[in-house]
Amino acid sequence: MNNKLLINIIRWLAIIGMPFLLATFTVRVLIGWNSPGYPGFEYPRIAPDAYGFTEQERLDLANATLDYLQRPEPAEEVIYLLEDLRLPGTERPLYNPNEIGHMLDVKIMADLFKRVMWVLAVVVIGGLAFLLTRPETRPLGYKTIMHGGLLTAAILIVVGILIGVAWNFIFVQFHELLFPAGNWTFAYTDSLIRLFPEQFWFDFGVIWVAGILIQGVVLAGIGYFLQRR
């Protein structure tokens, strides 16, 4: 493999990988967001629980659920954290067996995304480091940052438009792609829906898309500035 071909492969891997790295990174940031955390930010902005959770109960139970997702152990080893949760003021489990099964799948998928994020980080950051540390390829490295940022912005503009005009379709297709059929549908009285209603996820999606879009625009601007300099 000649040197020019290798450089082009590294460059395009960095450009194509950048949107996906930013997407997975932003999801991890939102899940790990503390003080007050995404639920604490979101609950005052959406309708209260129609079946009796107070806002504080909702917040405590949601944070306990997100804590489970952030644990480094495999899902099967820490699912007891959710199995031990109880409906406020009762000895009844917060989550029924179907909800527990879904949350096992959710953490397995979240852990997979985390591993993918680290692989993408090696590809993108390593590729950029390779280009930027060599004087002869440094201008190409600047251009790679700009093009990766532009690709990210372009993809996220399309995703943002789709969320705005076809949210229900995207929500259903996303779950059908990632989870077994019937594994992710619940009654309105189930705790997962009471804690995480559709509006919760719609707003999450808007923040996620906006965050990635901003990062893409900033990177494109940085790459453009470095080229001009």
C-alpha cells in the first residue's frame, strides 16, 4: 500500500467516524449528566405523572434507573438494582418482569455503544493525530477536521428535520431495530412509561441532535480557521 493511499484511508476513516463518535459521546454525556441531571432538568417541563408519582419520587426513581445504566458491570450482574426498587409506600416491585427484561436489553445496548465509542475515538483521534503531527500532512489534517464537522452538521440537520416531522415513525423504527419485537411496548400505567414518557424522549432527542450539531459546526469552524491561518 503506497503512502498516499494510506493517508487517504486514514483521512476518510476520521471524517466518516466523526459524526458517529460525537453521537455516541453525546449520549454518554446525557446519561451521565449530573447536578441536576437530565431528569431533574426535564421533569419540571413535562406533564406530571397521571398515576400518583410526585415529582421528587419520579426524580429519585429515574436517577436510580440511570445509575443502573452507568454501572460498569454487565447488565445481568447489576439488574438487581432495578429489581430491588419498590413503588413508593409499598412493597410492590417498581418494574414488572417485562420492564426488567427490556432494561436488561437497554443496558446491553448502552454498554455496546460505549465500546463502539472507544473504538471510534481511537480511529478518529488517532487518525487526526497521525495527520496533524506530520508537517507534510498537517494541512490535510485541518481539512479533515473541517470536513468531519461539515458531515456531522449535514447529517444532524437531516436528523433534526426528521425528528420534527416524523418523530413517532423514528421512535418506533429505532426501537424495532435495536430491541426484540414486543419487548419495548408497555401500558401507560407501567413504571417505565410513567418515569420516561414519550415527551421525555422527544426532548432528549432534540437536545442530543442540537448538541451534536453544535459540536459539528464548531469543529468545521476550527478546521476552516486552521486552514486559513
